Amino acid sequence: MANKNKNKRPWMDSGKTIEERVECLLAEMTLEEKVSQMGASYMGDIVGGDDDYGMDPNVEGAPGNKKKVSAGGKYRFDPRKMKKVEDALGTGLLQNYVYHSFENPEDGIEGYVSMVNEAQDYLVKKTRLGIPAIITTEGLHGHWAPEATIFPHSISIASSWDPLLVGRMGEIAAKEARASGAAQFFSPVLELAREPRWSRMQESYGEDPYLVERMAVAFIKGVQGDSPFIDDEHCAATAKHFVAHGSPEGGLNHGPVSVGSREMKQMFLRPFEAAVREAGVLSVMPAYHEIDGVPLACHYEYLTKVLRHEWGFRGYTYSDWGAVEMLKTRHFVASTLEETAKMALEAGMDVDAPVKSYGTRLVEMVRQGKVDVSYVDQAVRRLLRLKFILGIFENPYGNIEKTKKIRNCREHRQFARKAAQESIILLKNQGGILPLGKDVKSIAVIGPNADVAQLGDYCVAHGNIMSPLEGIRKRAPKGVRIGHARGCSLWKDDRSGFPEAVGLASDSDIAIMFMGEAKEICNEGRDMHFVELAGVQEDLVKAVVATGKPVVVVLVNGRSLAIEWIAEHVPAILETWFAGEEQGNAIADILWGDVNPSGKLPVSLPRSTGHLPCFYNHLPSARGSYKRRGSRESLGMDYLLSSADPLFEFGFGLSYTTFEYSNLQVAPASIRCAGNVDVSVNVKNTGDREGAEVVQLYINDLYSSMETPVKQLRRFEKVWLKPGEEKKVRFTLKPADLAFVNLQMEWVVEPGEFEVMSGGLKASFRVE
């Protein structure tokens, strides 16, 4: 039945509260209409083309398959397919995955927006109640759609240690997405990046819960805005993957996670709690894996007790793609899809994506009395509430003219460059080889990542991408000769390009080598059994170093790489990660010193795969790297033939200038358990260049009734200083910063001595 006189319906009365509008609409809905809101479908399921296939990766014509849409073909909305989705009860959300190639101009952003608008038009005008879908998409480092601005990936932007930068990135990405009709991001990822073999480390903000928390809160607020209602320039955010997905056994995506209850509470849950309590995130995506035998997709303790009862989460939960079905097909905790539906729904999973277990099966189970309808009503209320908050009942459509105007506009590209500049980390600069001086007249640009911009996952490349080689050629002073040789591939055992690369380096003043990864070996589901450079990349570096010419290694990667030989033998190293569309310009800005590097590592870099796990906030019994009392030798905590310490530790990063810390003060020297502590430290730029320093404050509970980490980040601030300038940086530590989870699983602050650390300085205070 067509939707007529929709404005006369009580749920369309904007004078009512959102809760009143939700109840008005819910009272009008049939069971089928309710369950349909709980189902998510591929946008590709409602799209036809010359070859008449959608975007499901399992169908012929999807990526990885050879069949392509015919030349000149156009993807278009297909009302017959939409009717099938409607009948399958999966119209609540449409996921705009971008599986097709957009090779034809008409399949670009105009096709994207037209698909959104025609789908919404169908739902609003040709269904009984006219309920629009939430168009969901990815937004980790920009809107995952044609022609969108591509920012540095999450692990890269976290290296800026600048929440304001992250928030602005989220704001721009949401603005571009909302103009096209998308209303919800499946971002940010709040995993602690403690397992670099895992293929999705690039999507995380690092290994430390406090750093991840601050980046996540900034991103969510940027995406959602400051108002309780979300306007037409913002989107709903989704905190994922709840919880601890970033530490799978063996680094295998979807693998089990072995985390104790205390560690879960003290470390892995904290960023999600901040996302809910502080940032007001509107959606949470439970992860694929299981914890202690219970898959997250049906984990009542986390989905309901923790998320809703303890934290007061009022948004909705969206299953990771296929996670409910996997209760049967991967975890084997259910023998039928009906069982998976009951287990997931009663645990607190609101949406089945894609609709496989809910849909018509759930309708029958409710009618047979196997599932109480109250679970359905509860889930639908949460979904309708978000739809009203988003304002999509009033305007569910994309605006093609606005989209064209703002998407990848000059302002957004400039910000992408700034974000990349602040995210690049100078790991080594022996002899001040960087920035490049006027005496450099010839440069050998070498390596498999030199002439390509590696962007990482969840983005669509476009014509404004700048590779490192292009950036260097564009920036190099007039008269400087730029030569290029790939030398080798990223992962193949082929040394045929070595002679050309070595010859070029021998004939040049300096060699700049771009090594690392690409999404072919660092992408969701492409886990690695080692974290050293793949293929013969390190051998190529050794061959070029053997020429005796100065060498700079620039890492372009998505996971922590073990580069022990390079760190020992190469004089200058830059870590750039996947730095977005402006990576070429930003890297050139750093190489010539137009910008002073200020990035810091959001993860620790291991010496080798055998040194994993490798993170700074380990327990004192794990390694002898930081001692509360005594020396490492007295504990015997190194490997027989190698140090157990990281190659480069979390928080490390150099600058072209120097900074001096002094006068670390703590007041008062003694507090009660509920008291605050004020900490201050002076930071001075003692070099001859303006630069930024990330002032990091760590604490160490020297003795406690439970074993606590050797040190923990509790505050940080990025400060910009001119040559000779000095600033006093102030922090306040609160009881929550000193607390840990005791034997009774309660947060407590125990009496005792605490150490504070910043810039190599230490001070202490007591809790009485």
C-alpha cells in the first residue's frame, strides 16, 4: 500500500518528543513491519545493471571475479529487487558497500546518490508506513564512496596525538557522507592494537586504552556533532568491534580472544565506555570472535549487562556482517538459524546484518511463542529512535549538487595534507641527514611503494591521489635530478630489479626508499604469520646501503613492522603508515623540512615476530624493561640472544628541533583516595626550528594488591613551541586515573606510593 498523507500521521508531528513519536509509530506496526526494521541488506541487493548483478561479493561479477559490467553499463535501482528485500524483511538499514568498480562516470558519485534516493523514495512512498532506511557506510578515514576525501588511516591519524585533528577529520567525513544520503558510519574502531599480525591494525588508534579513548571520543563528536539531534551535515557513529577484537589468537581475524575479566575491564572496555558515557555514541557493533567460549554476537553479559545496565547505552547494536549466522556456521553454538536468532536477540543484538537469521524466521518464532515479542519491540524502539534523531523521516535523501560541491573540495584536500603532515613519525635521524639540504643535487627514489599511493582499506581511489614519487618531483628544488627504480615487489621473491636500483643509488647523492605494505597483504582477513618486511624488501635495502650512499627509509604500512636491521644500519627512518590521498605532498614537506615532524608512535614496534606480544603497558612480571625497584639483570627478563624491549616504544618520535623537560612538580605530595593531584612540567624548545612536542604523562602504582602495568598513559597534550620558547604544561589526575580492579572485581584506589613520569623525569606522591 502506498504511503499517503504521511504528514497527517502522529509520528510525523515534530512537536512531539522523540519518545512519543516512536511509540506512536510502534503502535501502528505489524509484526512483519517491526522485524523488517531489524534487518540490514546490501545496497547491491536492490541494484541492477547491464549484467544484472548486485554487489554481494559472492555473486559473479563482484571483486575477485572476472566478469565486469559491460562498457557503458549503468547501475540502477531495481524496484523488483527492492520488493524481494522488502519481502525478506530487511529494509531497516541498507549498507552501501562499494563492491563495484565505478569504472564509468555515470556509476560514480551521481550513481551512488541516485541509488540512495531511489531506494528511499520507494520506502517512503510505496510502503504502508513510509519508514525510510538508515543508509549505512564506512568512514574510518573518509567516506567509503567515489570521489570522497581520503584521510590518513586510523593508525596514522592516531600518530598525530591530536584529538582536535581527529575530530575535524570525522566532521569532514560525515559532512561528505551525509550530503550523499548516508546517515551512519561503521566507525570508529576501538580495538587495542596489540597483535600486529592481525590484518586490521590499520583501523585502530593504537595499543593504549587512554590514547584510543581520546581519539575515539574526538572522532565520534566530530561525526555526530554537539546537538542531541543530528543535522544534515553529521552522521551517527558506531563503536566497534565490541570488544577486544584486536588481540586474536595467532593474529587471525575472527580468532578467539584470550583475555581475563580483570584485563578486559581495565584495558579493553575503557575506550568503549568513554564512547558511550562521554561521546554518546549511537550505535555499537559487537565483534565476530568469542571470549571464554561465548561469541560476542550472543554475549548477554557484554551486550546487555555491561553496555546497557552499567553504562546506560541507549543506542542500538548492529551485528558485524554475518555474525549472527556465524553462531551456527563458525562457532557451532547453534544448530539452526532459528536458534541463532533467539540467542542473539535475547542477548541484546538489535540488528541482523545481513538479514539471515531474523526476518521471516523471527516472525514465525514470535508467533509460535518461542521468542517473546517484547524483545522485538525493544529492538525496534532503539532503531526508530535513531531514525528520528537523524531526521531522516523529514529528509532521507542525498543532495547531488551539494555532494559535488563539497566532496574532495580544496579545503578538504588541504586538511588531508595537514593531517598527514602531523601523523608522520621521525624514528631516526643520525647525523641530521634530514631535512634534505641544498647540497643534495640528485635523489634516487627507490622501492615498491614509491610510485603508488597506498591508501589502506575502506576507501575508493580517485584522481586526486598523490604518490610519494609525485610529491618528491613536485617539491624538489629546481635543478635536482630525480631518478626512480622500484627494485622489487612488496612480497614476491624477485631480485631482478636490484641492479637498476643499486646503480641509480650509486649515481645519486642520496637514496630515499619506500618500503612496507599494500592492502593486498594488509587488509581485512589478510593476516600475516610474520611482521618483518615481506618478500625481498630488506635485501634491497641492504644492497642500497652497501653502496655507501646516505639512505632514508620511508615506511608505508598498516601494521607494526619489525625493522631491526634497518634501524641499526640506515641513518634516517620515517614511519608514515597509510597517510591518505595527500601522502606524497606531506612526505615531501617533511623530507625538505617545510614541516617539522611531530608524530609519535601509537604502538610499539617489535624487534621481530618472535618478540610478540609487544606493548609498553605490560605487567612487571612480563619483562624487565621498567623496574620499580632493582635492575633488569636481577630479574633475568631478557631473551638469551636479544633484548626483550621493543625496537621503538609507544610514544616515541623525533623532531628536527630539540626539547628539554624540567621542573616536574606534583601537588599535593599526599592525598586521600578521593583526592586529585595536579602535575606540571616545563617544556622548552632548545633548537633553532619551530616544532610540536607531545607531552606525555604516565603513572606507576609502585605496590598494589593486584599486579598492575609498569606504567600507564594518563594524560597528553601537543604543544607548539618557537625556538627558545618554554611552556608550563599542567595536568590533573583524578581518582579514576589511579584506580584498578581489585580481587572483588571492583574499581578501587589503594593507599600507597605512585610515580609520575614525563619526558624522562620522575616524581612521586602518596595516597593515604
